[in-house]
Amino acid sequence: MAAPYKHVTLITGANQGIGFETAKKLATEHSDYHVILTGRSEKALHEAVAKLNALGLSNVEPIVLDITSDESIAAAVKAVESKHGRLDVLINNAAVSTLEHGSPRELFVSVYNINVVSQAMVTDAFIPLLEKAQFTKRVVNVTSGLGSMQDKLDRSAFIHKVDHPPYSVSKSALNQLTLHYVTRYEDDPTWKFNLTCPGFCATNLNNYAGTDDPALGAVNSCRLATLGLDGPTGTWTNRNGTIKW
């Protein structure tokens, strides 16, 4: 069934933190956007949607999606296709900083699997629905400034001495992955693949040690999610401007 909204948007990891704030901001400021909140917990998703409904937002819905499960990804794609027939915007927001248990190898592999491999699996699975978008096809990948290789070598940069290889390396890899999509579709101006760094926001990802409000982390994601045909592709920005690769 064709979607009644102009822009059908799906956000991974949207039941809390920056993902939730992104859903809230999009649904509030863009009534022609239908925002699908996804996450692993059905209960947490329904609670998140209930919070948005309580604010008068009816253009939201929950869909369970575990980005590490191919079966869950396939089920989510089928659900979106059967109800909406297409997808206009994909925001790959779900990620982990580290895991609590495991050997050094297991922790490294697990973080990479979630932050890189799973992002590719989700994107690839939804591309057929993105191809059916009515307007511009937008994919927003939420990365981190810790993935900047230029800043890592810059002694004056904040991240120069930050020693967190699994997470930082996974975000560098996500940046490279995004550029593969950029070049794959560079001859079709209707595709927009962009990276955003939300900043050091206080979320579950960092045990709420961040210094920024999660709502600030949603600002640039929403900007990139609402790009028109004349918008850029292949960029890496935060709410203040361009980030060094």
C-alpha cells in the first residue's frame, strides 16, 4: 500500500538517546514525514512512541529491528514494504561504544560487527525500498569525530590522545563504508549519502558522561535527512560544520 506521507523515514536505535531525539525533532518539525522508530526491544519502542504520541505526534510508529540479525532486518524490510511501499530516508543511528564482557578479541569484533557490518547489512537490505522513494533518497550514517584520521595525527586535536581503538576504528571504517555508497551512486543525483557526528552527548552509549544534550545531537541528522535534490552527498559534518577526514 502506498504511503500517505511524502517522506517515510526509518531510524535505527530510536527508542532512546540521540535516535529518539532525532525521531522527535523530525516528527515535530516536519508533519509530512512519517518516522519509524526501530530497536531491539518491542516494549522500549512502544514506550518511546507513547511519549511522542503524548506530545501530539501521530506520524510515528515502532518496528522491531535488531541490526545484528539478518532475519530481523528482513522482517523489518517486509514490514515497511507492506505498509508503506517505499522508504525515503534511512538514518543508521544504532551503535555501541563497547561491550561489558568478553576477551579483547571478542570485544573488538563485536563492536566492529555492530558499528560497521550491521550498518552495511541494514543499508543494503533497504536500498530496494529507497530506490522507490518519491523524491530524494537520503541515507544518514551517524559516526563520531573519534573516527577522524587527520585529527588523530594532529597533536592539537582533542582526540589525539583518546585511546579507544575498537570504537574509534569502527567509526573510521563506517566513514569509508559510506564513501563506497557515495561513489557507487555518484552518477545519480537523487542519492544522498552523508555522515554526521552528533557530538559528545549524554547517552547510554557513554554511560551519560557526555557534556551535550542528546537533542543537540539530533540537529545535523535532521538537516541531512531533509536534504533536497540540490543537497550535498559524501559529506562529514556536525552541527557546527565540516569535520576533517
